[in-house]
Amino acid sequence: MTELDVRDKVRLLPHNPGVYQFFDVEGKILYVGKAKDLRNRVSSYFAKSHTDGKTAALVRKIVDLRTIVVPTEFEALLLENSLIKEHQPRYNILLRDDKSFPWIRIRNEALPRIEGMRNPEDDGSEYYGPYAGVRTMRTVLDLVHKLYKLRTCSYDLTPKNIEKGKFKRCLEYHIGNCKAPCEGLQSAEEYETSVALVRQIVKGRVTGVIKLLKELMHQHADKLEFEEAEELREKIERLESYRAKSIVVNPDIGDVDVYGLAGDTSGLCVNYMRVIDGAVVHGITIELKRRLDETEQELLQLAIAELRQRYLSNAAEAIVPFDPGIEVPGVHFTVPQRGDKKQLLELCERNAQFFFLDKQKQEKLVDPEAATNRILEQLKQDLRLPSLPVHIECFDNSNTQGTDPVSACVVFRDAKPSKKDYRHFNIRTVVGPDDFASMEEAVERRYSRMLREGEPLPQLIVIDGGKGQLSSAMNSIMRLGLRGKVAVIGIAKKLEEIYFPDDPVPLHIDKRSSSLRVIQQMRNEAHRFGITHHRSKRGKRVVRTALQEIPGIGPETARKLLIRFGSIKGIQEATVNDLIAEVGERKAALLKEKLGAQ
């Protein structure tokens, strides 16, 4: 089938929600996507040229397409998620789970057992979870078994088998962990009541169970059944202790799902927290890897579909950092600005950020080159650069009320400091505190020399300052004929705004971005390097001036003494013979008198 045939198919697509699948010449699925309007979405692939290389490569390989029409966009999202999991197309978002998470299973059997396991099976049992870790799952299981003494044996406890007396009570009964329903010592009705309460606990609805147990406890107390009331009181204490260990947000919040994001150009980490009765009962982070140029909104949509399915969530409210742009039946999306819900979202985002940073650290240890390339790709995208900024230089000025002006240039290679390439400049042509003229001189001296000596130029120059400093630097860049050959930006400290030449509107990079962290690191390093050199220069000037205030010691003598002894303290500690050898007997005597030389 030719590309024209594919375009003809696109023109025949309906304006309905659905899922589309792209196939290559071998009939393999290249990509699965969902759309609110199939014709508009699919035609966008063929109606324009794509700046993203991966998208352009995908379109070139498409020889056929198929669609599935569904009633709503959310159903399309669920179907897309299922097809991606089944076929794992090359160009789709990659959903990464580092492990299979633990679940709690209530078996599909008479007098069901309750146990922990991984990888749910299609066996008719009830599954609750997944839990973020085995420890969390075991905590819930231990609580359940301490409260309700449920069986752990594998007997087939049908009413017929129990009536026939096929089974004998085991050690678990004798040590108090089971009530021996196998011999009919615990009725099926009592057992099923316990299982019903366990269902509420594993769902996270502890508050309702506590309320019910308190009512039963008071009933037993009113009937003077004190042993039964005491047993229920102990259960209530265990449940309240368990609830206290959960993160209780606000009981008025009720049941909500919370989604927090952190990431960069390579993908997103999505932290999901399930809140039931105002307490966080589940928390998990998944990683979504970009394959094409998917937006954060598209990644969030996929995460919502995946996590609601996985956790069987029916929460009527979802707290999100921004509108996901999709309607989910029975769900209201909230983007909080303040209050408890805002704090919940911030907690979720911090968890996502911790997970993301941990992934980055692991990546640096396992594959440092890949980690560097990811940072450079992020810089390239955020700053709209034509090539990877492998070589970056940053300038900063320093002076004290116009005296001893210096400028510093720090160099980063592969997003790391290259200290052997650092340079500082003593400003020669500027009188008084003129930061703009100092920047202009430093930039011109740096790159005129690099051009003379044939050194490779950087891909990016960062100027510490706003529009004024950037304009001054650009004056030198244009005189040297480098405009358009080297990208230049300015960073203003107050709001961390990025300025481009001849563009009055600043760029605000996402504070989660690794790009901003690299630029800030360069700016801080340039400031540190410049301040260190400025202090050294100022200190030598002050010392030289102090020496010159001694009658008979001129500028040249002061310079010779500082070169030889390094400081006034060095001169004081020098022997008279050393001073005589350097400046003669008369001046050595003056120094001994004024400075107390030995």
C-alpha cells in the first residue's frame, strides 16, 4: 500500500473518538494513539513537516493504518493503554515498572483465605493493591490476621466436607491463630462477616470498620458481655494504631486520587497517591519514557488511565497539577491553589521529584554518557539551540564601587566544569562602576583571542545579567562577526529569567528542568571564580598601598617586595639580611622600623 493510499484512508476517517494504529511494510504495529477526533488527529501526521526527528521517521515508515471507534475519549485512552501493553510498539511511550508489585488476594473459595502474592492471576479471586512494597503489604496482612484469626490452611472447606468431619483442627487453632472452621467451631456466617470487614480494611476504609466495631462493643457492654467487649476494644486499638501510621490529611477531603509529576525531555515520573477517608493508603511512582514528542498533558492522561485501572479506583475527584485535557466519566479534576489539597499535591510532587532524582543518580553511575546526553538534549530543547551545547562558557563581572574591576569566564564541557579552561580578565578600558562596558570588554578579549589562535568556539555563551549585560555582550559578538554562529543568552538572578538577543520577552524554564540547574551552576561558579580573583587583586592593591605609605618606599619597591615575600606578614617575618638583599640597607632599615621586621 502506498503513502497516497494511507492519505486516502485518513480522509475517510470519522470525526469521532477512537484509537488509531500505524503499521509498517511488514505489517508490524509502529504506533498506537488515541484521539478525541480521529480524522483531525491522524491527518495532522501527514499535513505538516515535523521538526522532531522521531516523528518524521515514524511518518516515513507508515504504509497502513487501522482505527477503532469508541464512544468517549476516556474509553479511547483505556483501549490505547491496553494495546500499548499488548503490542509494545516501537514509537509509543514506554511505561516502566522496575518490579512486579505485591497484592493482597482474597481467594475464590469457601471460607476464603487471605494472603499476599505478586502477579495477579485470572482465577476469580479478589485482588487489592498493588502495594508500593512487601513491607506495607505484610503490615496490612498481619493486622488482618491479628484481628480476625482467619485460616491459612489449604483445606477444601465446603459445607459438605465440614459436615462429614473430613478435617481436624491444626496447630494454628491451638496457638490461637485460627478458630477451627474446619470442624465447625466457627460458623460460616461469622467467618464471612470477618471477611467482609477485612475487605473494608484492605480497601483502606478503616474509619468505617472502627465505627462498626465501636457500636458492637457498646452493645456487648450493655449486655454485660465484658469479654466480648474487651476483645472488640483491642481490635479497635489495633485499627486506630494502624490508621495513625497512615498520613492523615483531612477527613473532610474524603476519597481522592492525587497525581504529581517530575521529569525532563526524556520522560516523566508520576507519583500516585490514593486517599481514602482523608488518609493516604497507597503511594506508588511509575516512569513514563517519551518515544515521540509527547506533551506532559498526554503523559498525564496515560498515567491516569493506567493507575485508575491498576488500583481499581472509583474516586470521584482527582487532584492534578494542571488540566489533563480529558473527560473521565464520574471524575472531577481539581487543580488546587491553596489549602489541604494543595499540600497533598505538593507532597505528591516531592515524591515524584525524589524518585526522578534517584533515577538520575543511578543513571550517572550505570551509564554516565547517557546521563550527560540527556542533560544536553534538555538544554538544546529548552533553549531552542541548533546543536547540542557540548561546550558552554559563562561570564560574570566583579568590582568594589568601580575599583579593581574583573570579569570571570568559566567553561563547562559535557555539562561539567572544565576548570583548566577557566579564565579571568583584569578590566583595562573601563573607569568607574560600568558593568555593561566591563562585560563588553571581557567578551571581546575572550573571543578575539580564540579567533586569532583558531580555537573551537563554544555552542552557547551565558551572560550573568539581564537585558543590559546581554546587549553589551552582543555588541562584541557582532563586531567579531559571530552573531548566528554562537548562541548567546542572559540569565537574570531575581526571577531566573532567560533572555535572548533582541527578544524583550524572557523565557521561564521549568524549575524542575535539568537545564535550569546547569545554567544556575554555571552562573554560581562564574560568580565564585570572579569574586575569588577580585578579592585577591584587591588584597594585593591594599597591601601595596600600605607599603607605599612608608616614606622612601615607592610603587616599584612595593611590587618587588610583594613578589619576593608575598604579603606584609611575609615581609615582617623576613630577616634583615633578606630585606637588604632585596631593597638595600636604607630601605631595609625603614621596613624594620615601620613594620617591625626581624
